[in-house]
Amino acid sequence: MGDIKDFHCTYDNSVGISGEVTDGLDLTFPDAYMHWDTMAKLSKALKEHDNASFCELPFCHTVEAEAMGGIINYGNETTGPRAKEYICTAVEELLELPEIDFSQGRIHEVLLACKALREQGEHVVLQVSGPFTILNVLIDAKYVFKGWRKKPEIMKEVFWKFGNQILKFMEEAKKYDVDLISYADSSGGVNILGPKMAEQVVEEFTYEFLKKAEAIADDKTLILLCPKTTFALLGMDKAELVDRKLSGSMSYGEACIEMTGQIKFAGQMCIKNVGYHMSNGIFKEVKLM
């Protein structure tokens, strides 16, 4: 079993919207982050500004946690929604949080925005957060690390409580015609957890979770992994990279769109790197072992 390598992420903190994008859109913030029509309008404007091949939603990593009771600062036109204050001080309290109701709240508006964009002919990347990212909104990280050391069985239960909600979110996204689902949990990268805990998370959660998520990918849906997750799987011999030939030279986003229906997982590059070009015409499929 090899070591888990880290992927140097330069995109995780790129939350918020450039003034060049919002100027002229006639949007009011943070209200624009709350409704499907303004979300769709903003997402499409971002796509055009970045010259991307897809629209992306939401504009933060807080919708899942909010739907379970998290308290959010909705930000403004330059700073997107973020955690405001923690609601839990013990890991046991996390197990008492409600399940997500996808028929209401901001998470429902996100799904409606995805469907609206798909009806306009756009490809949509829905960002889905992993457990550590969700935990960051709900509880101080010191309690999480303490929980892993002293109450590992409780933490495993917490992770699967969240994991099952994430899987439901992915399933729900398909009902709204989302074609690209991005799963990322950079807050749980090896650079933060350390090698020992990172290995434990892969063994006790990530691999089994992605085996379940694999069934969600189909002829219309591709799951995009954060490279941090890809490297963790590769380092633990839980996945391999398989070469897939593209129809030509293209951007990573275009390549993911072309590979939809042919593979289950992508993950060689961060999907936010819209300028990354596949000049050799070879795509790396992430294939679970």
C-alpha cells in the first residue's frame, strides 16, 4: 500500500463572485444566492465570463449543512455564503440533526436552478460536499479530531449519517437532470488530517461511500472527484487510472462532458481549473478496484 499524495488546491477558496460578472446583472446580494432564477442567471454569467463549458452550482459549500440546521452568513456580491456559528459542541449532537428535506429551502432552490439551466441547454456541475466540509459548518474541528481519537465508532456513525444524505442529494440531482456531480471534501485532505487519519477515512468511509455512489452514475450522469480524493484512493490501492481516448484536444470540462455515459468517475484535475487542456487527447478514468 503506497503513501497518499496531496493535490495542491488553488481553487477551494475561490468563493465569491467577481464584480466583472455581477455588474449589469441587476441582482441584489445576498438575495441572489437564495432563489433559483437568480442563481441560474448568476451561474450562466459566470460560465460566460470564465469561458467554461458548463455552469456550476451552488456558489458555496454550505447548502447541505444549512439543510441540517447549520447557521449561515449569506455574504455579499464578493463573498459567498459561509458558516456563521457552530451549532454543535459534541460529536453525539451531530447524530441528532435532522435529515435533509430536498423539497424546501436553499438546497431546493439550487436543484431548481440546475433544472432551469439544463432546460436552457446548459451542462451543469453540481458541487456536493463531503463529510469534513459539512462538519466545518456545524462544529469546531477540534471536537472532530478529538472524536476520531476517543470515539471512533461515533464518528463513523456520523460520517455515514452524512454520507447517506450526500447520496440522497446525488440521487435527487438526477431527478433535476444534473449531468455532472462534483464530489469534494478538501477539508478532509491528507494535508489537514495527516497520513494516518487520511488512511483511516478511506478505509472506513470514502471507498465504501464511492462504491455506493458508483451506482448513481449512468448514461446521463458522471461523478467528478476532487483530485485530493483521487490521490487518497490511489494511495490506498482502492482505485486505478485508466486511459480513455478522447475525440481530440479539448478542455477538461469538455472532456468530462464527452466521457459522460462511458465512465463512472473522473478526477485527474479540479473541475474549477477551466483552463486545463487535454492536449494529448487522453483522459484518465478513475476506476474503483
